[in-house]
Amino acid sequence: MTEVATSDQLFVVIDPVARRTDGESVRIAKDVLSAGARTKVCLPEGPEEFARALARRGSRRPVVIGDDRALLRTVALLHRQRELAGCPLSVVPVGATAVLSLARSLGVPTGTVAAARAVLEGVERRLDLLVDDSDGVVVGAVRIPAVRGVRGWADFGADGSGEAGADTGGPGHPWLRTCQSLVRTLAARPVRGARGARVAPPAGGPGPSRLRIEVDGVTLVDLDQPVEAVTLTPGVPGGARVEVRPVSVGAEATPLGAVGVRVTVSGTDFRYRADAGVVSGPVRRRTWVVREGAWGLTLPA
């Protein structure tokens, strides 16, 4: 670990979702940081403002006040700017418990005061990253098939594109909340089949996939063995952990596992979710490579 200089000027980016959901915690975090270091505070209202502000931070050390989605967005932006490796990142988690699990798993305190003090007094820890062949990044995990999660404007791509999330219909956009409510209502209704019969939507999400999964050039699963789920997780000794759950026929199938630095998934069209981001795909081939110690996160000493 590398000690973080408290004399550094901090560039504090406050996620708008955090400001709306827990303004008191945001105020406390800002007060603690301002009392311990020189700070410049940025209040972006959307992904484009967020990206522009981060690009103009100069030599200031970035600090994100927000949830996992805001952290992931910052990592993706710094990676695309090719500044992630030389830019220690800090985060003060603010948000619902469900969207703070990644920060907690990385070792960031979830208490506002403790997290802010770690920004001022902590040390930099180098962490691994998964980078795919489309230049996407993964901090926590890749899941195939994609698992639907909680989303907000921070789930847009680093260039501002992507799907709108459930949190975008803020107080200033009642029409958007109405549209979202209508879509959810229509999606929940069963469809009508032949002769007007009511057919319920399929349960359990996507069906089995026929995929070839290669770890460091060695085939772990081939196309003749359907799989229910695949998970890739960086940060383990030797690279990334790959876990494959084959389709069970009769007795429950034993999951298959491997560790490697290069993982390729190919076969029939598949979709995947990286961390808490939007669903990607369909694609027929995707390769993820582990970059050891690719980014730094400030953690308690």
C-alpha cells in the first residue's frame, strides 16, 4: 500500500442521486473533507457534466460521494481517459444499502464519517481490473446471463449513452415517472395466445446457453454442455475466478471453476452484465483480461 498525502487538493464529485436520497450524509462528508484538506466541490446534474468535470480536475485527487454506480462510472471514465493507473481514487459511500455492497466488499467503510476520514488519512491499495475486448471495465463481477439490478443515471456508459435507469425520474420529471409506471404495468401483464388464451411470461429469466468458455486457452466448458450461469470475478491470486454452473439433469450439477488471466466466452448470442451497469449484448464472443494492480483505491490505514 502507498500512503496518501493529506496535503493533496481534493476534487469532490457529489453524485446527484446521493444528494436527493441522503442530503444530510452528503453534508457531513463534505464538512469532514473540507476540514481536513483543500477541496473543490463539483455538483454534476448528469453523466455529461460528470465526465466533463472529471476531465478538468487537473492535479486534484478525485473523491466520489455516492453509491457503487457512481464509483463504477468514475473508474470507467478514468480508464477511457487512460488516467486510471496514475490517479488514486477515493469514495465516500452514500446511498441505499443495496447499492453500497461493492464499496463494502472493497474495504471502504460504509459509515460517512469513517469513510471521509479514510480519504484524508488512508493509504492507497492497488486493485485488479477486468478489461474486455471492447474496452469495457469490470471491478466486481461479470454475470452471464445478465441479472437485472438497481440502476440510476450512473449506469449510463462512460460516454453518456445507455439505458435510462429507474432513478432518472426525479422530482423535475413527473412525466418520466408516469411513462416508467405505464411500461412496468404493461410488462407485468400476461400476453394472449391463440384463441385469446392468457399465457404467462416465462418464469426464471433466460434459459440455458450453449457457450464455449476458455481460461488461458484451455476449454473449461464446450458447446455440447448447456450452462445456466457464468460468473467472472477479479481480485483472486493468479487472476480472475471463473465459475460455471452447468444445466442440471436429474441430480444437481456440480459447478465448474478455474482461475486465469484471460477468459473468452463464445457461442450462441448471449448478454452479460458487468458490475451494476447496463446489460450488454447480444454478442457471440467476448474476451476479458485481468490487469493486475490497474487502479488504486484509498482505504483505511
